[in-house]
Amino acid sequence: MSDAAGLRLSPQDVEALRGAVTGPVLEPGMDGYEAECATYNLVCPLRPAVVVGAGSEQDVVAAVRFAARHGLPVAVKSAAHQVVSAAEGALLITTGRMKGLAVDAQNGTVCVEAGVCWSEVLPRTAEAGLAPVIGSAPEVGVVGYTLGGGQSPLLGRKYGYAADQVRRLNVVTADGELRRVTPQSEPDLYWALLGGKGNFGVVTEIEFEAFPVSRFYGGGIYFAGEHLDRVLDAWRAWLPTVAEDMTSSVAIQRLPDLPALPDPLRGAFVVHLRIGYLGTAADGERLIEPLRDAAPALVDLVGEKPFAAIGEIHLDPVDPMPYYDRSLGLREFSGKTAQALVELAGRDSGCTLVSVEIRALGGAFDREPEFPNSVPSRGLPYVAFGFAVGAPDHAAELRAELARVFDGLTPWAAERNLVNFLSPDEATDTEGVRELYGAQRYERLALLKRTYDPANVFRFNYNITPA
């Protein structure tokens, strides 16, 4: 087997690695290799030279030290919702067996290992009457989501990013050392890890604050796509009138014809308006009345819900599928922006994208946390995200359609973006990553990269190259 630099691992090398870890060590062609490398996006396969299914922190330490001895770059996979590169020639560490999870109800904190998904956290925090800053898709991995910032459709405008709540990280850096990182013990590494999205090591465990929230008022309202302009106008006028305990987004969707969908939505072109409100149901009913009045609803799923039902706000797809995506930070969502969006993705646009959404940010997303981190999107008022579903033989046309829609929104584009929303086609070089983070933040990250990963071992990401 050979890595990207032409180095080879002998059978004896691989056997030595097997003897050093408790989890499986798999090579291409072996039973279990494909399953271990499986990704959520089926057009983004992983093809590493060797895979270590880590079962513990010490397995991660052993794998990173082995990679260092043999000159191998290292990739990491948890839930694999965001894959930047196929990791060819790499040693891939998968963390899905690391399922440690503890909730401290008295102190309001949660501690999870690197293989835990939010869907596993929610029942445990619900028992304690606590709510973590979780995103729209509960099947996403906690660690990857948090290292990219972590935008919540319910708690974010009040409490900030998931990264802002982290109090400790255990991380194995490129030298094979396991470090316990807190904002007090290693403030520079803490700052870089939270926002740096895998550039600085393998995070094996994190501890973060949760909040005393047990329920919310929210869900989605579906309108016929022909009413897109009316819904967007009502939403734009409404957003400045609500406080930070209200979060919202809107998506233009061309839904598949699936039996799981209710009849009005099956194969339909719709506008999906999403609501997440922390106040009472009575107040929520009153606050969203202008939105309900915008057009007749096809389906109205907004109501009082337990916090563990947060996934019902967006109803994101759960099963793996082949898709291509794009994202864009927006500095405004004005009448002209809305009009452009109708022309680009509305009824008469010819748009074939499954979804084009606009998320409203603001509130605590704009405020610096108690312990600073490198999340680059503070001050960004909106983000747009779209995706098209299709196999690789349709890649060119699907990418072209994404480009048509998102290039059409560039007059309102911001320089910053959400790290977790980037596709493999975005921030693909140093200048793109520098633009993502901004020059000053990027320079600090590059200097810290030189300190903690001078050989750029962790490079299968939106890569920050060592200064």
C-alpha cells in the first residue's frame, strides 16, 4: 500500500498497528473497509490507505503516533456529514465506537466522546431538563458540528454558537500527545480548535454547557411555491420585530414524491418556513400570526414540542444520499435580494435544486463568547445554503445549477461564511480559506498551525497551512 507521497506500509507495519490498538485496522479490499469509510454524502467517498476504528483515546494516540512514524497524513471521520477530501493515501481514524456520554445535571454540563451524535445526547439531556446548542439535524456528530462553530435553529440567537459553550476538549495533536485543553490551560489551542474544524488534531472528548430548557414552540409551515414572493416579503418585514428567543429560516423546496410525505407535500414545489421559539405557546401564536397570514398553508406543523423534538423544525433528510451543495454568507436580505431569489429559484425559474434556504442569524451569534474562539461568522446576518440530489454522472449539470443560483446572489454576498455549511467545492485553496476566516484570524491560525502541526498532518479539511 502506498500513500500520497509514495511511501509504503509493509504487512509487518500494519500488523504492528493492529497490535497497538483495540479497534479494527482495515485496508482497501478487506471486509468492513467500505462500511468503515461510508459517508453521509454518497458522492464524497473516503479512500484512505488504512483505517483505524478507534475504540478509545489511547487508540487515537497510537494511530497518530504510527502515522507520524510512517509519514502518513491523518484524516478523521465521525458521522461524516461533511467530507472535504477522499483522504487518499491517509490513515483514517474513525471515532464511531467512542460513545462515552455523561450529563451533570447539577452543574449543567455534558461530556461526550468523539463518536457521539446529537440524537444520542438528546434523551439524556431531556432527563436532566437540559438543552444543548444542537443544530437542525440530530444525526450529526457532536464534535464535528461543534468544531465548525455549530449553528442552532432554536438556541443560537439567545446563547450563541455551540463552540461558545465548550469548557474542555481532549485532543491528540500531530506529535501524538493527548492534551487536556481548557481556555485557562491552553487558550491559544482552545481558540484555534473551536472554529478550526479539524486542523489542529483529533478531538476525542468535549465538555460543554447546556441550558435549562425542556420545551419550545416551533416547527414548520409549508406554503405552495406560487406564494414564494408573498412569504418572503412577510418574513423580511417580520424578522426585525422579534427578539433573540425567536429563530427562523425559510427554504424553497422541490420535494421528492415519497410515500413518507403527506399528500400535499408529495412531489410538490413548496416554501418551508421554519420557527423555533423559546417563549410560551400563546406568545408564539401571536408572534407568528403575520407569517401565517402571508398565504394559505398546505401543512402547518408549528406547535408546542419537547426540546428533544428540535429536529422537527427543519425535518432534514436522515438517510445517506448523493448530493452537491453550495453556501453563501449574505450581508443583507433586502427586497432586491428576495426578488432575485424568486427569479433564481421561484416557480418560473426552471430551478432544479431540491432546496435553497436562507437562515437568519444575529443576536448572540454576533457576540464574542466569554472564552474567545476562532469561529469566523460573527456579524453575519444571513446564510444561504442549497443542494441538488443526483449521482456523479450528473455532477456537471448539478454543479452548474448550483452556480447559477448562488452566483446570482453574489451582489449581496458577505466575505464570511459558516464553516459547517461549506461544500467540498468551496474554500479549496489557501486564498479561499483565508477569505473564509479573514486575514487577521487566518494569520493567527496559520501561526498556531505551525506550532501544533508544522508538517500539516491534518490537511483533509478546509486546510490552514502552517505559516
